[in-house]
Amino acid sequence: MKKGLVLLYIGSVITTIVSTCMGIFYSSGGIPRTVQNIYSQAVTLFGDGVYVNDSIMKVGATKGADIAVLFFALMLICTMLFMKNKPFVPFIQCGLLSIMLYASTCVIMGVTFNRLYLLYLLQFGCTFFAFAISMVDLLKKESFEKNVYDKRLTGTAIFLIIGGCSVLQWLSYILPVVISGTPMEIIDIYTTEPTFAIDLAIILPTTIYCGVMLLRKKMIAYQLTPVLLLLLSGVAVCVIFQTIVQSNLGIVLELSHFLGLVILFVALGIIALGLNIKLLKHAK
């Protein structure tokens, strides 16, 4: 790994560890308070720590993601220190960086401005460029045994397409607002939800493209597939911790939301992990 890329990895890991630990553990001793949003709705803010001015639901999701992303950052360190010579490591590193980049984007765009904002920007910049450079390097080479590129991997391709299409459930939140003009049920004090944009504008077309290219046996798809599968597994881990933290904060999801937002993503993550293990056994 080139020295400049190593520095980006280190910068990404350090800033991620600091920001997530501050999000998880820092407390200012504050208490929840209720405010009125621009739609004249009463919203209860968390009132404490880094996310003092965020809604309780947002804090539950963000703190849960912080726990998961902290774990992934520590995993990235382990790959750099102890697994450098393993042939599957570049895929793991790109996948971990994709999860960290996803979470970083949600933080700089989805939570209220706080005193860690410059740290968030540094975290986002290091992670973005580390991921971009690593992906470019990964897509340039053949990383699997020759016979793998001769297989269509139909099951994995169909799974990627289905997994990507799972984010279409966000339209059930978006379309009623677009049609009626009424405020979104879960908007709280925010103007938008970055998860919707990332999933529908980036994850959905990327997974469909990768699935189709796998069916056509294009090399780029074989290189991209393990990264997307790890991202799906990472999302499942984040969803689990988000649900646990939100539950501890007194937020109880309706059954339909629980099935769609938790069970579905966790099931996809488990399947993605199994497919990834099977595929990475053939890395050379």
C-alpha cells in the first residue's frame, strides 16, 4: 500500500474512532426538551452530549450507528496490521471504508450542526479519498482465480438486484409527501433524510448495475460484488445497534416498520455475509 494511501487510512480510522466515541460516551449532563419545528409539530430533543440538539429518534439511530462504525474502524486497523498478505484483504478494506463513508455522510448531512463538525469533515474527506483510491486500484486487477470469472454467479447477481431494490421502501415515506405536500411523519426538526438520497441515488443503481454485469460475466462486477456484499452486511449490523439504542431510549417501532426496517435488512445482511465468504475463498 502506498504511503499516501496509508496516511488516508490512518486519518480515516483516527477521526472515526474519536467522533464515534464522542457520540457514544460524551455527556454534558443535559436533559430532553421539547421544541416546535417549522411545521408547528412538537419534537422532543435529546438535550445531552454531542447530539444535544437532535431528536431522540435521530440520536438513537446515530448512536447505534456510532457503535457499529467504531467496530468497523477497529476491524480496518486489524486488516492493516495483521492481515496485510491475505488475498481477500483489499475487498474487506474497501467494504469497511464504504460502511464508514456511508455513516460519515449521514453525520455531516443528517445531524444538527455541533462542535465536532470540522472533525466530521476531516473524517469524511479521509474516508472518501481512501475509499475512492482503493476502489480504483481494486477495479484495475483480477483478484480471483481464473475459473471464477467464467461463472455467471446467477444467485449472487439476483440477490444484489433484490437487495438493492429493498431501499425502494423509502418511497412509502417520500411519495405521500411529494403528492400531498404534508410534512413527513419522521422528519422531526430536519429538512431531509440523507439515507434516502444515498440509498435511492447511489446504492440502488450500483447494486442493479453490478447484478446485471455479473449475469453478463463482466470482470468489473466480480471486483465490485464483495464490496457491496460487505456494505449490505455492515448496514445490517448498524440496524441492529440502532434498534437496540432506540429501544433503550423508549422508541418502539410499529410492527410494519420493524419488519421492513429491521428484519429485512438483517436478513439481507446475513445472506450477503454467506455469499461473500463463499466468493472470497477464491481470491488469489
